[in-house]
Amino acid sequence: MADNSSHVDDPSHVDDVTEDEQEFDTLIGILGDGIVGAVGGLAGTASLTVGLLIAESIGAFDRESFALLTRMIGLEEFVPTVLFGYLLFLLGGMIPWPLLFASLKEYLPGESDPVKGAFFGGAMWTGFVMAFYTGQSGLLLVAYVILTFLAHVFYGLSLGAVFNYFMTRPDSIV
């Protein structure tokens, strides 16, 4: 007996949905993607912070370098410079970097989002290693380079793992 069922969805239900409802569905999807990105960025920045704390514990990184971010926007007289600089760093890890990852991940090497994220984190590291360098030399410079690189790779792995987890869930709103 031949199977006469069609594997194509019936588009007739689309006529029943108003334009406002379609726009709302799209808005929900965009907001959901943004939340996934922020959660991924938070997880990634948390893992990156652990790496930076390990580097700081051996003297290869100085958390005072976060104060540079506060000085760049001219708020050093009004807020605790290191804390505010770290909060800016955290926001950067949660908003623009995940958005950039989401838009570039199809072009990054690797088969899965965590692997693509690792490459993304490695690329991000190239800017970090120059911007947050505080004059290390010798073995401390080698430790700074290696530990900050690994921290950024773990940022990308974490970011990609969160993207992978939420984007492959069947009951996700995105």
C-alpha cells in the first residue's frame, strides 16, 4: 500500500495568524536569542574570570588593569575603578561578544558551537592580550600569554556550549 501522506507542512494555518501575531512571535524569538546570548556570555565570562584569577594568583595578571576601562570613560573619580571596570568587562562579555559570536558562528571553523566558540575566544584573546598587558616579563609574560589565552578559549567553549544547549532544545522558544 502506497503512502499518500505529504511531508510538506500545510501552509493554510498561516492565513489564520495576523500580522501582529507574526511580529510578536518574531519579537519573542529575538528576545529569546538575546537572553540565550546573555546567559552564554555570563557563563563564558565566569569561566574567563576563573582563568584570570588563576593567572593573578601566580602574578601573571593584575586585576588593576580593569581600572583602565573606568578611566577610559572618565568615571575614576566617582566609582571604585577596578569594580566598575570589571562590571564593564562583564557587560562586554554578556552583550556585544555573544551577539558577534551569533552572527559569525556559521563562518567559524568547527562542527559544533563549543568548538566554534573556542576559535572565537582565541580570536578575542588577541585584543585582550595587548589591552590588558601590564609590563610582565620573563616567565610571568609567558604565563600571562598562556593563561589568558586558555581563559579566552574557555570563554568561547562556555559560550558555544550554552548556545548549543538552548538552540537544540525542542521546547525552546527560540
